[in-house]
Amino acid sequence: MVIIGSQTSEKLWSKSFIMITLSYLLLFLSLQMLLSPFPTYVKDKFHPGDFALSLVTSLFALSAIVTRLAVVPVLKRVHRNVVLFTGVILATVATALYSFAGSIQAVLLLRVLFGIGFGMSSTIMPTLVSQIIPKDRLGVGIGYFGLSTSLAMSFGPMIGLSIINSFGFRPLTAAGTLSVLLIIPMLALSRSIPPQPTPAMRRHAPVPGEEKPPRYINKRIAMPAFLNAMLSVTYGGLLGFLALYGKAIHLDQIGLFFLFNAITVLIIRPVSGRVFDQRGPAAVLIPAGLIVFASLLLLSYVNGLALLIVSAMLYGLGFGAIQPVTQAWMLQESPAERHGAVNSLYYNSIDFGVAAGSMLLGAIASHSSYAVMYRWASFVMLLFLTVFLLGRLLPAGRHRAESRLAGGRMKRQ
């Protein structure tokens, strides 16, 4: 058994780690199965414009962000298990009611409700996992745990598009409801949730809601959070508009993008965590950022299945490498008692990026085309690389200046 807080056990694949990771997969699978088909369904049924259509994705993401920020003070008075299972139930109810919504306003209200439930449950589970991963295997552990979100992001949209095309929207919502509902027996019956740390453990184990909120944002975690948000902007463009792009270019197999994306995500994600542990973030983020840039630029010129597959595999390679590294980087730069808040910031950066990407790229698409939109999305990755390199060079320059100043003082003395 892993001892929470002290981390005296080096065992990574404990029952708690496995069951929480699988539960997180189900939570994100429910989200991702509907996220990509939803805009197409809403456009066909309610005929909104591209910007109004983007609210289907962005309102969910924004409500999840606000909820995560609100959860931390709530957890000072409410047990984390209550918050976790309340969030799961809210997400289940919202998903079950999607197919009964009779207006775009009702759909958007349910998206907000789902965002609240998703924000609650997605704040607790990563913090539980960060408690039970051995400290010296943080990069690898987060890499494997993050496979739950990467697999859901890759397979979920493909499964969702397949179900809605073959059976319709109502069976899709039923599948999404079942996915998130299974979390309750999986965690409750298996007793996989680690116990709430005792006061003696609190200086070692992160407990959401018990940390003191920071007076300022740690600059060391602001960088990876911002990079993660920029990557998520590109993913928001895929979730919101890839199915519509397929219709525009008359490519019925557009959903295969997510399948081939998943293949390279599976390959690269555990590897990138090991590279980060051994060589740091630059060894992963620079080549991976260039790969995502190439993928999106290629996607904007897709005219057949072959180019789509190449673009998808490149995107999975870059995306699957970057995400676990930004999360592990943030956790590495923070004390254990802040991991709850750090995980919240990490997932908020994803949701903020997806929301911003859906709205900004949707506005671009409404004034040009989906192909042009993906070219603009590729330029986001050039900004990603610029920000990262400047962030690495400026501190190095200050360090050299300080070293020269210190050397001059020593000579004068």
C-alpha cells in the first residue's frame, strides 16, 4: 500500500493510481465524445452562426474554469469526496438532458451545468493522483496519468462522430451519460480514493482546499501554463470545426484524424515524460512545437485521406509530447502543498485555451474559411515557440549580467 504524504513506497501502479486514472479517462471520454459532434448537431438543428456555435464549446470551458476557482475555498468546509461525486452527478444529469433541449438557449444552459460538474470532479482527481505518485517518478507518473486525457481527446471525438453518424444524437448522449456515470461505482466500490491526509501529513501531501491561496502567480509555473493554453487554442479549433471542415472539403473520413492522432499520442506520451525527467522541458517543447505547427499548416491544405493521416499523426506526436511536460513542469516547480492549486491552474489553462480557440478561430472562419482558420491556428504555435525561447533566454541574460556584476565587485574588493 502506498503511504500517502510520505511517499515511502516507490510503487507507481497501485490500485488507487489505476482506478483514478481510469475514472479520469471516463470523465474526459464523456466530454470528448460529444465535444466534436455537438457543433454539427446544433448547427443542423438550430442554425446559429459560427460565433454562436463556438459558445457550445466556450461556455462549457469558461464555466469549468470559474468552478475550479470556486472549488478551492469550498473545500475548506466540504469534504473532497462530496465535491467529487456531486460533480460527477451534475455532469451525468447534464449529459442525459442534451438530447431533450428544445432551443439553443437550453443547450447552452446545459453546457454550463456540465462545465460546473466537470470542473468540480476534474479538480479533485488530478490532486488525488499527485498525492500517490512517487516524487522521483513525477514526470513518468503524470505522463501515464495524462494518457487518460490524451486517449479521450484522441478516441472520444472519433467515437462520437461515428455514433452520431450511424445512430443519431440521442444514442450519443446515452453513451456519454453511461461513461461518466460509471465513475461512481468504479471509485466507490473499489475504495480507491486515498484517505484525507491527517494534519501530520499536510506538509507533505497536497490537499485541495487546505492550501493557502498564493498572493501572486508563481512566475515559474506561469510560463508552462501559458504555453499549455496556447496549445489548447489549436485543439479548440479542431474540436469545434474539424467536422464542419470535412463537410466543406467533401472529405467524409475527417473523423479518422482523431484515430491516427491517438496512435502517435500513445507512442510519444510516456516517452516525453522520461525525456523531461532526464533533460528538462526544452528537449521536448521545441521539437514538439514545430511538429504541431507543421501539422496544422498541412491540415489547412488537406485534399485527401493521405494528407489527413499525416497531419493527424504529426499533431498527435506534438500534442502528446507537450501536454504531460507542461503539467510535470508546473508540479516540479511547486511545493507539494500547492499541487492542488497547480493542477487546477493546469486544467484551467486547457479550458481557457479551448474556449479562446473556439471563439477566436470561429470568428476567423466566419470571415474567411476553415482552411484559412487552420493556417492562423498554426501561427499560434510559432508564438508558442517564441514565448518559450524568450522565457529561457531572458533569465539566462539576467543571470549572466548578475554574474558579471558580482565578478566586478569581487575585483574591486
